Amino acid sequence: MTSSPVPSSPATLRKVTIAAAAGTVVEWFDFAIYGFLAPIIAKVFFPGENHIVGLLQTFAVFAVAFALRPVGGAFFGMLGDRIGRKRVLALTVMLMSGATVAMGILPGYATIGVWAAVLLTLARSLQGFSAGGEYAGAVTYVIEHAPPTQRSRYSSWMPAATFGSFAVAALLCYLLTANLSTEAMNGWGWRIPFLVAGPMGLVAFYIRRRLQESPLFAEIADESKTTHARLGTTLRQQWRPMLTLGGYISLTALSFYTFSTYMTTFLREVVLLPADQVLMTNVAALAFAAGLSPVLGRVCDRVGRKAMMTASSILLGALAVPAYLLASQGGLANAFLGQILLATGAVAANVVTAVLLSEVFPTAVRYTASAITYNVSYAVFGGTAPFVATFLIATTGNKLAPALYLTVIAAGALIATYLIPETSKRSLSEGPLTPKAAKTARARTH
């Protein structure tokens, strides 16, 4: 085992964190606008008598992108473990931006018929493929630069950037909705956020291309100790930590997309709030989440990972039903407070997930294993969140059905929390987290 390299200087660490976060903002802004504009996209690409059916079809395309995320995670993860983190992160942001711009120039169903939906699905799939290599790579890159006692402090800027990008996307959609007529918004206004992705992507690409490689990866690359493990080997060696961590991330994924994406649809289609009011409350709640993320990052470094996982599971399990009940009452205040209840637990889950992705896996396969784990959980529970929630309400007639679903997943995440050892004191240069190593780590925390 090699000795741990000296952490980067504060100036370098700030530069690395800003660059990684800037790219993450672009990636998730691109991904977010589809969810916020789902009701309009349903009318443009899936017109029909039944608006709910069109909405379900739109969310089905939303889920298809997530099905490609594990594939992208495996591809870019192996590439990042082979050639380095920074080059892959520059590539993913350009692919995502290109796919998003393509969606902004697509003709609708009225122009080219069913081919509009086909091309939308292809562009959305490319978004999902590139997104598979983004988040896990960004947190890996930052954490491999960070001091051992402040890993969550710095990695928490990635969920902050993610929530912030959703807030920017929601704000842009709000401004367009508030200032354009319904006819203009449905005709051409919805395209503007997609086209904005072009220049944003170029800026992020320029920033990321100028970065230096992470010291941990550079160390094993210089010593020719990178194993370049095949995917099958990585899965055989890492399946236990991937499975247990994935069990917890199921809650991270579901809570994130319930709060950040589905709640806008719930408030518009079920509670029947005006679109501009919905987006206004969502922008405020997302800004709150972005600001809370670095605060909880520092807390996570103090209390440890297991305490944060436990707290987030209990919070989301206990507050899901009250959050939906409050939001269902109508009005700006209730809509905002309902989202804040969900946001608190969702932020805690996202903050601890960010640091766990790198602490659980060894350097040589860290990008691959973390990207697959993260993206499989997000594909199964995050990408399907709006579809499942819409389907549950449509079939049961119960507005609280999505909240009950979230409560069940929170209970499962609490069980997974027990199986994941405390990793806050674990060196990133250590080898695989084997059952014996996990048992030792658990004993060390008691």
C-alpha cells in the first residue's frame, strides 16, 4: 500500500472545487430543465386527448435517460480509472451540453409526427449516457485533493452545485413562464433553456481542460500501479460495498428527484397551483437546499457518515407524509414549506452520499465502482420517481401515495446504513473494503 499523498494546497483545492462544481452546475442544469418543462414537452411531443397519458409518456422518456446512466457510468468510470479524472470530466460536460442543445432545436409532433418523440428519446439518452460519468467523477476528483478530515466539507459543494443548478433552471423557467403568454411558451419559449446549455457547456469545458490531475490518481499512475481492472473483475471484487451503498443511495435518488423535479408537477397537476407560483416556490426551496449542503458537509465531517445516514433516513421517513399533506393544502406558503420538509432530509442524504462514493472504494477502481453504484440506484429509483409518483396517484386516487412510497424506501435505506461501516477515518490509499476490513472499521467506531 502506498502512503497517502500530501493534500493539495488551499488555493489549488479552491480552484479544483470551483471547477468541478461549475461543470456539475452545467451538467445538472441541462438535465433539470427537462423535468421542469415536462408538462409543455408532453404537449409538444406527445399530444393527445388525455394529458395524463402524455405526461406519463414524457416521464417515461425521462426514465429512459436514467437507464443509460449506468452504461455511461461504467464506460466513463473505466475510462477515468485508466486515463485520469480531468479528461473524462471535460468530455462528459460537452456531450451533455450538445445533447441538450439538440433537444432545443427538435421539431415537435405537429411537424414530423412520431419522429419527434424518437429524436427526443435519442437526445435524452445521450444526456443520460454522459450524466453517468459526471457526478461520481466530480466528487472523486475533489475528494482525492481534499484533506482527510475535511472530505465531506469539500465534496458537499457537488450536491450544492446540483441543487443550485436546479434552482437556476427553475428560475429561468419561472421567468419565461411569468413573462410569456401560454401560446408563446408552448410554441418557442420552452426551447430557450435548452439552447442556453451551449455557451454554458463551452465555458465549463474550458475550465475543466485547464485542471491538473488528482494527486491520488497521479501517484498510482506514475508508479504504474493502476490495475486497469476489467468491469467483470471490478464487479466481483466490489459487489458487497456496491450493493450496500446502492441500497442507501436508493433513498438519495428518490428523495432528490421527488423534491427537485416531481414536486413541481405535483403542485401544478394535482394541487392545481399556477405554474409561475409553483416555480417560484421551487426556486426558493432549491436555493435553500444549495445553501444547506455545505453546512451539512461540515457537520458530516464532525459526526461521521453513519450518523448522517441514519438522520437522513429517519427524517425522510418521518417527514414525507407531512410534507405532501402540507403541500396539498394549496397556497404559496404551504407549497414552500412542504418542499422545505423534503429538502432537509434530501440534502443530508446527498451530502453523505457524495463523500461515501469515494471513501468506500479503492483508488484504482474508484471512478468505475462509484459511478456504477450511483447510477444504477439513480436509474432504478431516481429516474422512475416522477413516473411512479404520477402512476400511483392516477391508479389509487391517493395524493399521499408518493409519500408512502418514499417512507418505505427510507426504511430500506436505514437497514443499509447498518451494513455500511464508518469510513470518515479511512485512508483513501487503503485497499478494497473487504468484509474483514468492514468488520474492523465497524469495531473501531464502537
